[in-house]
Amino acid sequence: MSPVDHPPMLEFRDVRAAYGRIEVVHGVDLVVPSGTVVAILGPNGAGKSTLLKVACGLLPPTAGDVYIAGRRITGARPDELARAGLCLIPEGKGIFPNLTVRENLRMSTFTGKSLDEIEDVAFTRFPRLGERRTQVAGTLSGGEQQMLAMSRGLATDPALLLLDELSMGLAPIIVEELYEIVAQVASDGVSILVVEQFAQTVLGVADQAAIMTHGTIVAVGPPSELAGDLSTAYLGAGSATDVATTR
Amino acid sequence: MSQIETPAPTTAGAAEPSERVARFKAEIAEMRLRDPKASRDRVWALVGLVLMVVGVIVAFAGFFISRGATTAFNSQGPAEQRDAIALAVAGVAVTVFGAAMFIRYSFAQFLRFWLARLIYEQQAQTDRIVEAGKG
């Protein structure tokens, strides 16, 4: 089975990205094999979320290319990618706070699924949302809002899921609950790229992890091997060489 | 540039591609893509802006020519004035066309999102009113 026959689900090749003139991603190469969970870890401002925006077409790279299933998709429109089955659950949840839970779920009917089907999937995975279906989303707890955001994402039946800072602002017990769902989704064969600042829980779910600092990937490997590198990366090691020498 | 290769997956996480994944790959393969480097949106927006400015200049030029056309020493005055008025109208048309182009290529993508949201919220509001009416 050659890599050409089975290309990775998602691949970044020397991707650079910038906001205006400020480059925040400086040539990243990263591979997400089909059916695996890959975690990108790193401190705040490392360029992790920017990389996800590039992957889903929200931010065009200034150089380099993004490949999905062996096809170069640089320049693809985000709505086209979303329709095909790429789903980004953004940092800050991305729900409509002035709409109810049910109305938020209805926003996912663009995929052609009925609201009943979407609710069935959402309320089976997150029964708590079922109890709050008529509640305005802005009044839910942080964990419930994140559940709603995940439900909306999962309702689209994604084949490639991008998760940005799932744990942000949530209690550890809620984060564990959410990552259990992520593990279930991964076991269905969905490829997942997850970005996290807080590593502990995600390392238990990920098949591979990458450490990103200052816009570059400084280490990639199985979570067990990278756990030791994390503190070095977070405490200021800025280059691959620095991290490599700690091994 | 980081040159670190991701090793092959080590756990049982690499499941057999499901029908959904196969469909996703097929849709990605069939997707029609534009080369982002070939995107001409900015160029067209700039062309629209230039047309707006040129149109205004032409319209004002037509106005001033038409005013100067009718003098006691100019027997062709009325004909020249008609030509100048036509020129001014053409200038206004060019301005309108340029403005439309500028809006199309600079604001359209941004406004499309808000329009979609507005439509949805209006629909939801209507549904709520209808349900309240039934109750």
C-alpha cells in the first residue's frame, strides 16, 4: 500500500500564512493520516488556530499548499469544503447566542438533513441539550455551548473534523466529557485535527501530536514521546533544534 | 521551514475508510478550484473605482462644455450642447457601472453572510409568530 494509493486525509506543505504583512505561520509541514486524531499543541500565539483557518479555506496561505486526500485544495472556498465534509468547530464556540438550541441546530440543515435527524444525532450524543432545546443558546453554560457547537458540527456528518481549543474556559470534567465524544467520533473513522493549548486530556485521545511554537512545528510524534518536550516548548524553546536536544 | 515528517499512525485509530470518507474524497477530487493567485477580485474592484472617478470627471466635463457651447459667436452651439449633454449622461452611466463593480467585488462576499443570517432570523421569527398564533 503506497502513500500515493492512500494519500493522507490532510497535508500541509510548507504553508505560510499572514495577517496583512505580519506572517504568523512560517512554513509548516504536517500530515494527518486518514482515520487518525492529530493534536497540535503549543502556547498562545503559536499560529495553531491560523493553521486551522488555512486548512478550511478561511485564510488563504501566502505560500505553500494544503492537500486533502491527495488533492491540492489551496484556494477552495470554505463553503465548498464544508459541503464536501470538512468541519471546523472554531474557538469561542461559533454558535448564535440569540437563537435557541433548536434554532442553532436548524442552521445545520443546509446539508440536506432534516431537523429531526440532526436533533436525533445531537440529543443522543448530548442528552443535556435535549433538555434545553428551547433555551436561548447564550444562556447555556460554557460546556453546554461547546456541546451545541460540537452537535452542529457533527450534524453535518463530517469526514474531516477540525477542533479549535475545545477546552477553552471549561471545567476539566466537562473537557474530559467532550474528549470522550471526540474519541467516539474518531472511532467512526473521522480524521480529526485538534488544536489545544492545554495538553493533558487531548494527548489521551490523539494518535499523533505536534508541538507548534512561533509559527513552526518543532516536534512531531506519538503523544507518549512528546509529553517531555511540552514543558520545554511552553517555557520558551523556540526552535526544532532546541526541542530535539531535550530528547 | 520545519522539515519534520509525521510518522505513520501507531494505534488502531486508522480505521478502514467508511463510505462517508470515500464520498468526501470523491467530492474533493471533483471540486472545481480557482487558483488563488489568479483571483482578479481586487483588480476588478480597482477597475470599478477608476470607472467611478473617470465617470464623474466626464460628467462634469460634459456639464462645463455644454455651458460654454451656447455663445453669441458659436453657430453650432445647440448641436455642441446636445453632444456635451450626451457625454455627461454617459459619464453618469460609467460612474454607476463603476460603483456597481466596486460594490460587487469588494463588499459582496461580506454582505452575503449577513444576508443569509438575516433571512434565517426572519424565517425563525415568522415561525415563532405562526406557532404563537396556533397556540
